[in-house]
Amino acid sequence: MTEITPQPGIMEIALYKGGASSLAGQTNVLKLSSNENPLGASDAAREAVVRAALELHRYPSTDHAALRAAIGDVWDVPAEQIVCGVGSGEILKNLSEAYAGEGDEVVFTEHGFSMYPIYAHACGATPVVVEERERVVDVDAILAACSFRTKIVFLANPANPTGTMIGQAEIARLADGLPKAALLVLDGAYAEFVDGYDGGAALVASRDNVVMTRTFSKIYGLGGQRIGWAYGPRDIIDVLNRIRGPFNLAAPALAAAEAAVRDTAHLAHCRAENAKWREWLAHALGELGVASDTSSANFILARFADQAEAEACDDHLRNEGIIVRRVAGYGLPNCLRITVGDESGCRRVAHAVAQFKGQA
Ligand SMILES: *Cc1c(COP(=O)(O)O)cnc(C)c1O
């Protein structure tokens, strides 16, 4: 027997499954499984990557100053309280490793993002799963689950895969009610889809126990570049800067993100198109007897009668060349998560669901 063994918790991790991106024997595949932006990245971001190609031999910036300045300008947050990561995922993981370990608890809700238990196990902490109320986060239930062992509470707002969100007053109540040693991590992967929502920035500014994360993978259409950021109290940003790799972000990714964040017109266009086609799709599915909660993100959680119907619909969609996400692993076996595509994508998936329901 080898004595070379991984740290506690690591073998508890169930491997993350990303959304599929191809179907055997299908050509015209419509991928609606990973909440990518159907309109793609800003032209300015594409051009920045092309320019960056001329400098591939250079090491990238270590302090990400230019990107942090751009984020600070656009989102009105202090640049010195921003840290950038390899996707927001790296930051969520680094927060877990910095603030939780063996004997500590990391709290999240039953339909929460499936990376949260992975981050908890990876640092040896114990994941604590809290029930939601009808697919909506329940602040009282989270507070009741917290103890002196709680070091991190992960909350995505809007949430994935439910698409629901809770209001600012509720988040503030959560932040104020947490045990002293617990950090509230507001995962804002979908925050930009909500017009006028600050992603929790005001809460970060006024408290010392809240960090918010954002990503370039969703509305900015830069999932392939792996880049995200966080805004938090100075001491927490300092801790994150100590443990991240000095060259964690590649130069083309930094250049793309800086151009993308400054292209506020593209952002507004993507937000408006998403809202328009999300409403259209939710209505079209509703007419077919497929219910969904009001979504604040760029996907719809379509609810079917039971798991068998959801799986049968998924099989039909796959035969039609459409990939959506099964979410049984999120405790939602009767649901499918469908990314809001562009107009043709939304029309195509609605038509395929209508065929499945015998109503096309
Ligand atoms: C997509 C997503 C992320 C972001 O992942 P990146 O590492 O930034 O690509 C984080 N949280 C949630 C809930 C997500 O859905």
C-alpha cells in the first residue's frame, strides 16, 4: 500500500461535468447547455486578442492593474479592492482554501452551483447543504444552519440552475445575521443580466464580511478565456493576492477582458436581447405546458411532469441536434436547464419542445 495519499476531502469530490458541446453524428448542433452568450464577445475584445497574439512571448502583468482600473471605472468600485482570477472559479476556490479547512463548514443551498461542494471538499472542510423554498434561497434556513464552525456561505444571486434571485434587503439580512467568523461570498456570475443590480457592491462597501465575484464567462462571452474578478474588503483581497499565482492570467485574456468591460454598449445590447428572448422562450414553453420560475439569468429552468418526461424531452432535443442541461445532480430531476439563445436558437428549441409535446 502506498503511503502517498491526498489531503482529506479530496477523494470525496465527484468530478464536475461540464455541458456537452457535441452530439455524435450531428452537424448543426445548438449548444444551450453552458449559459454561453449566443451573441459572442464584443468586437473590441476579439480585436484585443488578435493584437495580443503579437506579444505571446511576453509574460503577462502580475498585478492586472489595467484590467482592475477598467473594472473600477465601469462598475464604480475601488480598483485596489479588486482581484482577478482564472474564471471566478479560481477566486471561489482560493477563498475556500484561505478561509476554510478541516473541521470548518462551508454552507450553500440545495440547488446551489455544483462547484461549491467541490471547493469545500478540496480544502478539507465539511459541506453543509441548506434547503430552499420552492427553488428560492431561504435566508432564515441558511442562518439556522450556521454555527461557529461556518467559515464560508456561498450564494449565487441570481442562482444557477434555478435562475431565481433574492432581494438586496434579504442579502443584507443574511450578511448581518452570520456568525462573526463567517464570510458571505456573493457569486454574481449572472449579475449583469439584471438591469440596475450592483451584484452586492454596496454590501461589500459597507461591511467587512462580504465578497462578491463576477465572471467574463457569461454575459461577456469570454468563457474560453477563463477570467473573472472579485471585489472585497482590503484584508480579504490581500489574502487572495498572496495565494494566487503571480502570472495566473494570460495576456490575451487580460486584454480581452479589459476591452470587453469597457464596451458597455455591447453589454447593454446583450442584456436587452437576453431579456427579450428569455421572456419569449418562457412564454412559448408555458404555452406547451412546460412551467418555469421567473428567471433573472440567461437560462430557463424548464419543469416537466417528472424525471421520465424531462429525460424523454432531452432525448428528443438531442435527436434534433439541441443540447440542454440535465440537472438531476442539482436535485432537480424533473427539470432541464435551457440557455437563452439568440432568436433562431430560441425558436428552434421551442419548436423541438413543441414536437416532443405533439403540438408542432
Ligand atoms: C458559470 C458560473 C460561474 C463562473 O465560472 P467561471 O469560472 O468564471 O467561468 C460561477 N458561478 C456560477 C453559479 C456559474 O454558473
